[in-house]
Amino acid sequence: MVFRISDIDETQTPLLEHLIELRKRLVRSFLALAVAFGVCLYFSSDIFALLVRPLASAFPPGQGKLIYTKLYEAFFVDIKVALFAAFFVSFPIIANQLWAFVAPGLYAKEKKAFLPFLLATPILFAMGASLAYFVVMPTAFKYFLGFQHTSAGLQQEALPAMGDYLDLVMRFIFCFGAAFLMPVLLLLLQRAGLVTRAQLVGARRYVIVGNCIIAAVITPPDVVSMITLAIPLVLLFEITLLIMRIGEKRASRAALKARESANSDDERTEEAAE
């Protein structure tokens, strides 16, 4: 059977049925998150060990440790780790439930237009999170650990707390992942008619400065981390402009073919009338 996206459901659905449908989707999403949380809580130590690797690689071999200064801090670290991982594990189900609720109210053209964005969102987020995990965090941690030395006979030693480290890692991953969603946002704004490619090209220098400011705010206060995020953001912006240009060329060719087809139909009608 050929895959086909059905058009909008034109049946009149009462408001109460919409609310019931929304409740059903929310319950399924919550159950998916709860099940994923339970599984991730069981493996929370293993997941946290993965999150600690960038810091462990920054310390010299056999050195470095994480401490907790509150009796309950280690427990809540496990809870945060499990919830953090559960969100990623259950995201496909949550996104599917959201799409199942919204899709019946969209036309077939709108569904086809939004599907690429839905597919690109997790891919771009994963790219940003991977950049933070494999490149930025190890580099930043090595830089910060370089401040360990002896001053006035006193040893300055880094003793990061578990809770503070986890908050920093989650901030890195979420911020880098969200920053990489810029192409999706710009393309959606173009589809909505709020911005055009010509406007973005004219504002290129301001966008580059804005990307540098965003990178400086998100990353730790070191130049290497800022550049590591700023350069990919600028490249993603240029790729977005290229995609917009290709889309505009396709649209212009389609419009030209439609006009030529309309003109040929008019000529045939005139010949038939004669």
C-alpha cells in the first residue's frame, strides 16, 4: 500500500472530545516518562558514570574526585540523573503523542511541511549535545583544572560537588542542543512569512554577533568554549540560508511551470473556440 498523508479531518468534533483526546495523549506521555524514569533510576549510577567521563578525562590518571556536602545530595543527584535520561528516552513517544494530537487539524500540505522539521529537531539537538559532551566539556574542564596550584604555601585543589557538576553538565547539553535548533526556528519563521532570506542576508553581520553573544552566555568564561559553539552556529546559519535559497528556486520553477501550463490551457481553449 502506498504511503499517503490524509488531509484535514473536516468532521465537527465537540470541544469535550478534544479535551478527552488531549488528556489521553498527556496520560500516555506521562506513563512513558514514568516507565523510562523507573528504568533509568535503576541504572542511574551507570548513567552518571557516563556524564562524569569528561571530568574524569580532564584530571590526571588516578586523581580527581567528586564530593557531596549535604547528606541528601547524592540521593537527589540520582533522581536528577534518572529524570534527565528518562526525558531523552521517552522523547520519541512524547513527540509522537503530540503529533497525533495536532496532525488531525492540519492539511496534507501542512503535514508534509512540518514532518521534515520534526525529524530534523532530534538530529540537530543530538549534534549539539554531542559537541558539548565530546569536545567542549573536556576542553573547558581541563582549562579550569589548570588553576590548581600552590599559593602562599596553600594547595588550591579542585573538589567539585556532585550536584554542582550535574547541573553544569545538564546546562551544557541542553543549551548546546537548543542552540543547534536555530535552523529549524529560522525555516519555520520563513514558512510562516515572518522573515525572508533577503532579510536574513541583510542582517548577517548582526546574526554573527548575536551568535557570538549567545555562545559567550551559554559557555563557561573561556575563549575556546565560546569559539567552539560560535563557529558551528555561524555555519548552521549559512546552511539555513542555502536551504532557503534552494527552496526559493524550487518555488519559482514550480510557479513558472504553473503559469506556462495555464497559458497553454488558455491557448487550447481559444483554438477550440475558433
